[in-house]
Amino acid sequence: MARSRRLFQTRPDAQSRETRAGLLALLILLIVLAPLAAPYPPDQIDILNRLAPPGWQHFLGTDQMGRDVFSRLLYAGRLTTGAALLVVLASALTGTLLGCIAGYLGGWPDQLLMRFCEGLSVLPALAIAMIIAGVMGLGLAVVLLALTAVHWTEYARLVRNMILVERAKLYVQAAEALGSSRKRIVHRHLLPNITAPLLTMAAYSLSWVILAFAGLSFLGLGVEPGTAEWGRMIADARNHMRSHPHLVLAPGLTITAFVMLVNLLGDGIGDHMRARHTNLLTFRKTILKPRS
């Protein structure tokens, strides 16, 4: 019990951080090596063995079509996490580009982008993604586009605010005085100094995208029926929830565990970056301390 409390405490020690990282690494390893770790193909149907309880032959039992639940969990993890990473990457690149333009140039580009982001943030992001997916139809590409369309604004606002702060500092003013181009200043000076907050935000946003992707699939707006995906698995098992609750609990608990570990990873990245910044400030104060 004491070890579990240390694992989820607000300010973890080094041992709990290593435990969290190890659990997340193990889960990711199982997902990546799904073709080797899965005992059965994810779409192998065995009607004669449908709705089998968990046992030695099927670790988490079988679903209504006789497919192995554990194998489908692993393959579904590859799809869900891979899609979430693509959404986070596309959102980060789009938001960083537009945020840099708005923050560095200012003026009407800044006003136009911020008004658009504020107007979009008033509406629930998942509701907008549902509308886009509902209009454009089913498919993985549609879900990725819908989630990216509502998620890039968070990165744009973060980058724009950080660019405004960094641009007012002396090293940027010195680069401008030396005649450096805007492209060089942004690429060589501004972007390296805002990477740490972007990494922290990417870790947190990854968990949101996983939940949103699974939610759209659960509502029938994501991947096509029959696809091995965590939200789709929960939707397909709803009719057997009372008689075979493990069909819902297995993907549900997997989503919960993965999201929690990713959030804890974000906490760890944030703590590391803050500690590094504090050590850097202490070093600078020590070096620049006037001698008596």
C-alpha cells in the first residue's frame, strides 16, 4: 500500500518516477511488439468459442465473434496510440508555425489568429470533432483530420505567448541589432527556448487525444466496425456488459492505465524542466554575483 501511494503522490521521488517510466515502457513495448506478443491474430473468428471466459487458452477471454480479447487489445493499442501521436505531431507543427508567425510579427496576423483561436475555444473541442467526423464520414483519416483541426489552437496560443515573452529578452534584441533575419532568429534562438514547455504540453495532450479518439470510435464516428480499437471494442461489447463485464473492463482499464501513465510522464517532464531551469538560474546568480 505504501509503495502504491508513492507511485501516485503529487511530488514523486526518484524511485516512483522510475516505476512509472518502467510501467509505461512495458505497456508501449507490448503494443509495439503486438505481432510477437499477441497469441492470436486480432481478426481470427471462432464462433464455436465465442464469449469464452478468461482462461489459459484465452488470457482475457473471447468476444462475441470468438476473437481473442488480449490480442485485440494489443493491436488496438498500436492503432490508438499511433493515431494519437500523429494528431499531436500535426497539431504541434501547425500550432507552432502559426504561433511563431503571430507572436513574432504581431499586428493583424496576431489579432486574426488570436480571435480565431478564442472563437474556436468557446465551443467544446470534442463536439466540433464529432461534427466534422459526422459530416465527412467514417475512416481513420477523417478522425485524424477532425482532431487535428480542433487541437492545434492550444499549441498556437502557447507558442504565441512564449514568443512574446522571449522576444522581449536581450538576446533576441541583440540578434536583431546584429542584423539577423527573422527566420534565423526564430529557428536558432526562439524555438530552442520554447521546446521544454512544448514537450510537456505534448505529453498532456497525448492523453486527451487518446480519450477523444476512443470516444469518437465508441460513438460510431471513428474507425469502421470490427476494427481492433479500444473505443470500438467497448462499443461492440455493450450488449454483453452484464453477462460478460470483462469485455468492457479490459479495454476500459487499458485506456485508464495508459492515460494515467502518460499524464504522469508529463508531470515528470515538467518537474525535470523546472528543476533544470532552477539550477540554471542558481548557476547564473553564482557566476554573476559581484565580488566584495
